[in-house]
Amino acid sequence: MERCSARNNGAVMGGERARCSGLWYAVDGVGMDVVIIGAGGHGMVVLDIIGQLPRRRVVGFLDADEGLAGRRVGGVKVLGTINQLPKLRRRGVRGVIVAIGDNRARLHHMKEVRSAGLKLLNAVHPRAVVSESATLGENVVIAAGAVVCVAAKIGDGAIINTSAVVDHECTVGAGAHICPAAALAGRVVVGEGAFVGLGARVIQCLRVGAWSTVGAGAVVIADLDEGAKAVGVPARVI
Ligand SMILES: CC(C)(COP(=O)(O)OP(=O)(O)OC[C@H]1O[C@@H](n2cnc3c(N)ncnc32)[C@H](O)[C@@H]1OP(=O)(O)O)[C@@H](O)C(=O)NCCC(=O)NCCS
């Protein structure tokens, strides 16, 4: 996890610069050729975000589905499977975002990208609001309208999806997905790989266990164990 603050001269951050050890430096693929792994729905969201950021170029998608090779998704070509990574690296591609919706698969492919010596990039929509004091890992996606509040910590590979709210001092674990319009109140801790469904709410100071699932529209009012699945208002474990 990158330990730098998510600063960008103000609260709204489009992934342009970050401060680390007092130095401003370019992050998130400014000037880089970028490849997106995963040509599905989440891949299209990430393509759209990168398209809104200056000086980044998506050169193609990679996807496990060999049948997609040669097709275009959102106007961008699918170049093949992840096996193409070394070849792309030789051609000068340096930045990758793994944009697979499945939390386990996303974390798995992130390891492969690291092993191939490529940089995992973040994609923060220019109209997301990220506190200056929030910290972001790598391969973090923050979609349009999402709000990440003061002192929140977002782990590697996490997705903060469209209009989701991660309130003050929350921790979102690696590979977790906070779905569109979901909201975490202050000081919630979401474990690795957890899935907080569409429009779900988690009240303050709770722990949502690793690899647990919160159903769409649920209101969580008690801690959830690792691997639990909870639905409804108030949420009950099923
Ligand atoms: C929670 C969820 C994962 C459960 O899926 P599942 O394991 O296949 O469960 P089932 O569909 O078999 O449903 C099991 C029971 O839970 C109920 N249930 C399922 N999801 C529910 C929900 N979101 N709210 C209330 N009840 C729900 C079902 O009605 C069923 O009840 P019953 O046993 O009384 O008939 C799924 O329904 C869900 O909400 N997914 C989130 C989708 C989402 O947020 N997508 C956004 C993607 S970006």
C-alpha cells in the first residue's frame, strides 16, 4: 500500500500528484501508456475515468476471455490475455490497472502485475472528493461522485464505486468493494475482500469481516464475522 497522502492542492483529487516525504511527484500514470486488465463493466468504468484525466493513454485491455481478443470495448482494443503483459512491457507500457469486479480475481491479478515489474495505478475520477488526509493504496478505483472523508485509509485494489461514501477514519481493506451509493459511517473497518452491496449502509465504528458480503440495501448495525453474508434492514446473517 502506498503510504502517501492523496493531496492534490485541494480536496478534489483527480490522481494528478501526491505528496510523499515532503516531495511532490507524479503518480497514477501521468504521461504513461496504460493497460486495463478486465474488459467487463468495471473495466469500462475505469476506462471512462482515465479518459477524463489528462495525459494518460489507454493502449488496450487484457481479458481472460480469449474470445474477446481483437474486439473493441468502449473504442479500445482487447489485446489478448494477461500473458501479453511481458510483451507489452517490452513495448514500453509501464502502467496497469486491474479492473476486474471479482475481489479475489482482482487481488490475484494484481500480484501477477507486480511480478511482471509493472506499476499498478490508481484511477480517481476528477469529480470524486477525496480528503487531503486520506491515504490510498495502489490499484485503487474511486468512481464519480464518491466521497472519501478525512483520515480514511483505502487499501490496495479497493473499489469505492459511484457515489459511495467512506466517512471519517474508515479503513477499507485490500480488494474490498464499496458498491454504488453504499455508505460507511465514521470509523468503520471493512476487511480484505469484503463486498458492501449497492446502497447498503454500515453504522459507525463497526467491523465488516474479511470476505463478507453485505446485501444490496442492507443496514448493518452489528459487527459482521469473516465470510458472513448479511441482508435486510436491520441486516441479518443468512
Ligand atoms: C446478498 C446477495 C449477495 C445474496 O445472494 P445469494 O447468496 O444468491 O442469495 P439468494 O438470492 O439465494 O437469497 C437468499 C435469501 O436472502 C434474500 N435476499 C437476497 N438478497 C437480499 C437483499 N439484498 N436484501 C434483502 N434480502 C435479500 C432472498 O430474498 C432470500 O430470502 P429467502 O431465503 O427468504 O427466500 C445478493 O442478493 C445481493 O444483494 N447482492 C448485491 C448486488 C449488488 O450490490 N450489486 C452491485 C454491483 S456493483
